[in-house]
Amino acid sequence: MSRPPILTLPACARAYRLKTERGAFAVCDARPPSAEPRATALLVPGFTGSKEDFNALLEPLARAGFRVVAVDGRGQYESEGPADEAAYGQDELAADVHAQAAALGDGPVHLLGHSLGGLITRAAVLRDAAPFRSLTIMSSGPAAVSAEQQARTKLLIDALSTRDMESVWQAMRAMDPENPADVPDAATTSAALDEFLHRRWLDTEAAQLIGTGRQLLGEPDRVAELAAVALPKHVVSGAVDYAWPVPLMDAMAERLSAHRTVIEGAEHSPNAERPEETAAALAAFWSRH
């Protein structure tokens, strides 16, 4: 899971609940400090993640002139959701993205999805691309996750189906040592980060994790469909990735005729691991479109 290096919002951002025709969603909304935004971007987090995974991007992107809104999907951390797996089908989550974009009120938005969010935002664009200026797929591949991650996800789904969230959390902590690439910097103490990750896990609806986990296992290759959509596309990843091999994302970018950015020194979460470099790449792409 992503480990945000910053938990406190920058001065340019505020947290609130975005009211849409499909319910209210918790967001972090950052705006340029002294000018009207050049455009608005909607950021959709990944599996086991939340809007806070983008915290370190907010200030540099606002400085570059963009309004940036990171969102918790339904049942994800601070957005409510039902205890019903059917509510978390990909079509439902894609429709939520459309409702979020409409509620922002800024016309077409730049859309970004990280990891699982890449699959959800792809589905939103295939549903209707009109609300979007561009699509950035970050650390997400053409279809289901790698075989190793499929095995881990199946174990998690099985555990969530029979055990409570706290028990599953404790089991995960015992089995999964900290990833060195995800160690926070001095802006966030280890104790504060651990407390946040624990709280985020407990506040996420188990049915959301089960439903979206099944998407990671069974997602078909829809790259040809997406390539046919006349929308600027950007594929971003770290230099290595455990969920989708980087060469697979390279090939996906070629199939999409997409702009390709590899963030050196980053792995599955360049938004958290190398935020300044990632923000610069995003701002440059959005500025061209």
C-alpha cells in the first residue's frame, strides 16, 4: 500500500465532502494561491489507498497553476459505502468518477488513476470521454495484476471474507515487512504514519476491498478499446513495479500512442516516493493539453 510522506495538508488545500448526484465523497482540494487555475485534475487512488496518497503532489501542482482534487472512492477511508460487494463493481465506480468530475464544476478535467485507480479511470473514459481533458494511468497495467500479486490478493480476499478488519490488519503487518522505497521522510514520523495507515484500513469497507480486489484478479485487456478514444494519454510508473512489470507498461504506452514517463528512484507509488519529479511530469503533460 502507498505510504504518504506527508499527512498534513499544505496551506493551499482543504478537506471536505464533495456532494455529487451519486452521494458525497471525501476530497482534498488544492488550488493555486494567487491565480485562477489553468485547469482542474481529478486524482483517483489505488487498492487499499486513499486521497492522502496524493498529498505530496498537491502543493507543487498548485504552484504550477492547477486545481488538484484527490478523492476517496465509495467505501474507501473517509467516503461511506455499503457492506455489499455488488456496490463496488467497476461500472459503479466509473459512474462515481463521472459524478465527481461533474460536481467539480470546472468543465473537462484531467483524470489520473493510480494502480487500481488506473483501471477505474480507464473504465470511466470508455464509458464517456467527454468530461475529461486527458487520462494519466499511473502504475497500472493493461489487464490483471502479476501472478504473484494475484496470489496475494486472493489470500486477502479470503481473509476478509472470514475475519474482521483488525485481525486481517495484524496478520498483514506480521507477514509484510516495510518496503524500503516507501519509508517516509522527516515530514512524517513513523509512529504517525503507522497510526494513519491503521486507521485508514479500519475505516475502509471490507466489501470495497473484496469487490475491487476481484477486479485486480479478473480485469481484461482493454487497451485496444482505450486506444480508439481520441483523448491525450499519459502512462507514468516508477523504474520498477511489483504489481505490473514495467516492460508491460512500456508496451501498453506504445499501444495507446501515449506519452510515457518513468520516474527514476520510484517503485509502485511515484506520487508518494518521488512527488516533486512526478508533479513536474504531470504539470508538463497537462500544460500541453
